[in-house]
Amino acid sequence: MITFTCEVSQNEFLAEGSGEVHAVITVAARDEAAAAPGVVAGVVADAGPSTGRPAAAVGAGDAPGAAEVIILDCSGSMEYPQSKIIEARRAARAAIDALPDGVAFAVVEGTEQARVVYPERRELVTASAETRAAAGRAVARLRPHGGTAMGRWLRLTAQLMASRPDAIHHAILLTDGQNGESARALEAALAACEGAFQCDCRGVGADWRVDELRQISTRLLGTVSLLREPAEMADDFRALVAKALARGVADVALRVWTPKGSTTRFLRQVSPEVDDLMLRAVEVNPFTRDHPTGAWAAGTREYHLCVDVPPADVGDERLAARVSLVVGGEVVTQARVRAVWTEDAELSTRIDGVVAHYTGQAELARAVQDGLAARRAGDEVSAVTLLGRAAQIAAAADDGATLDRLGKVVEIDDPVTGSVRLRRDVEKLDEMDLDAGSTLTVPAKR
């Protein structure tokens, strides 16, 4: 049983004439089966005064089954070095062996075409000792050949998932290269697959494009990461399968209502990583939009909402937005974002600490990506400025992991002031690792 709660962090006070409201919505999903003694399943605690209503629980009886598709790049480049295809086959077998009995699954071979390697028909098969062994034998026969057409791989995966419509759908996509299709073809495939399954993307080696896999993972509610060495694949695949199987609640959306005359400037996930939810907004009515967030396991996610409301007189108070968590079409918990106008400058200029932290985390991601783009374009002045700003934000947030990745691309003279110098001999893998990890965030200190 998963219990959801919502809480709001914001400074609700605005100066006269102002209408820009910021808030961070913290959504916590708790597995009541793992709760401390004394918690009675089905009894839900109040989420706190800022939510406006109690939290709600989704029982284990509501949890759908799981469906997993493993998409392996088998293009000709996977032969060089040969360890890539060898380790890719090993990783696929590790993922298959991690599937419990009853999970629906398939394996897709990706070249310039897409082919179901197992079960050799366009539907998912149920995991058992027999089917896992047969899938392992099919994977062992895979050989590199041909080109790369990721859009076709994704379309076939969506067709496979459609054979188990009630399951929580997840895919792993592994590649070592760049898509050979046009940008328009890939975009059309993503539009067709959006909402059909979630997809975690992994790139091995240094010849794939981070922005390309990020485009796929963002649209399909997944993650993107670099695997420096082929030998890393198997452990990573096992971890991805375990994480996917832990998701017990499907079709979760963040619903944002704003009053007449107000508009949502942005809504983005800011923890555990940065993700723009505006790209997937679905209109419910003229004042309400749903933002899909995929399937959930126990854990916490945080979202930064910015709403523009019509300015009001000093002393006035308005509901700037109402944010609801919607599971399977039903609202399970809710949070209210307020706006209060004051002439007290101390109140109106105060920045909520959580909002300030995640504003910085979003800026950090942009600074890294834009700084690397400037470096590749030969614009050293912009690259130094942007990557220096990234170092400064990372230092202020005590984000050691980002500082370590930055330090392989720039010499950090003083992280506090953002003083950096470009390194002349940067390994491509280090640059890709910094790019791929740019959207990961550190939690706010409370």
C-alpha cells in the first residue's frame, strides 16, 4: 500500500504590484507495508495544514503487473571493440534473470530495423524458468550488423507493451552510437510512444549523443546515463530492473489548477533530477492541466511551480494554484499555493530556502549544458563564464559529485567565486559524463 502526501514550501507574501508566485511542492510516497509498527494499513495520516486535505493510500490490490522490454543496439559498431556486444549480451541475460515469475517481457534487437529476438512474435511473454532460459539462448545468438534507427526500436516496443495494457510498462534502451533517422522521424516516434512506456536510456562508449538520448528519456519519463566501460552494463541493467519492479502505482499525474486570469509560467521536477513537465501538459479544462509523471515506487519527488497571478491590493489574499496528485484519474492528495499582498518589504523580499535551492539546481543544469555547448562551438569566454557559474552553484549546494565531474573539464581555481579555466586535454567520456549527469540534483537542506 502506497500512501501519498503533499507539502508546500513558499514565501506567499508579494509586494504591491507583483504577481509572480513561486512554490516547491514536495510529494512523498510511502510504502505502508514497510512502515514502522503501529501503522495500520489503510489508515492515512493528515499531510499537514498546507495540503488542504488528507493524504490517500493506494492499496496493494490496486497494483498492476509489470512489463519489461530490453532494447539492445546490435548495429555494426557494437563489434568494435568486441567487448561491447559480449557485455551487452551478458547484461541482457542479467536483466532477464532478475525478472520474477509472472513479469511480462521481451527482447528487441535494434539495427536499421527493429526485431523481436524473444519471444519471436510481437507480444510479451510471461517470465518463468523456461522462458528466461529460452530468452537467454536467443540473446546469446545476437551478432552486430546494420545501422541504427531508434525510432523504429521505440515503435516496436510500444506495440509489444500494448499486448499487456494493464501492466506498468518499462524499457531499457542501450546504444553505442547515434540515431541514423531524421530528427523528424525520431520526433514522430516519440510522439507515438509517449505515455505507452517509460524508458531508461544508457550509452556505452564515446560515440553516442547525450542530447539525443536525453530527448528520448525526457519524453518517455526515464533517465540517461553514461556507461564508461562495457563491463558496467550488467550491474546497471540489474539495478534498472529492480527499480522498475519496485514501482507499484501507475498513471500518476500532477494536476495544476490556476484561477481565471492566472497562468502557469513553468512546472518542473527538481528532485531527484530536473525535468520540464510543461512539455507533457494535457488540458483538462481551461483552468486545469495534468502533467504525467509516470509510475511511482516509495520515495520523494519535488516540483518547482511558478504562477503569474493578477496583482492585487495590499492585504488581499488569493489562491494562486491548487496542485493535486492524480492516480488512475482520482485525486489522492492536494496542496494549495497562496498569494498574500503586503507593504512589508521584509516579508515580500524574503526567498524561501527550498525554492532558492532548487532555482539554483535548475540553473546549474542549464549552465553545464550551455557551457559545454559553448566549449564545443569554440566560444571559450561563454564556456568559462557558464561552467564557472556551475561550479559556484555546486559549491554553494555542497554538491561534491558535480564538482568532481566539472573538475575533469575545467580547472577550478575558486569554486566560491566561480573562477575556472578550461582544460585543454579533456577526455570525451569526461565531457559526456558531465553532460549526462547535469540534471541530477541534491536535495534541499531543511
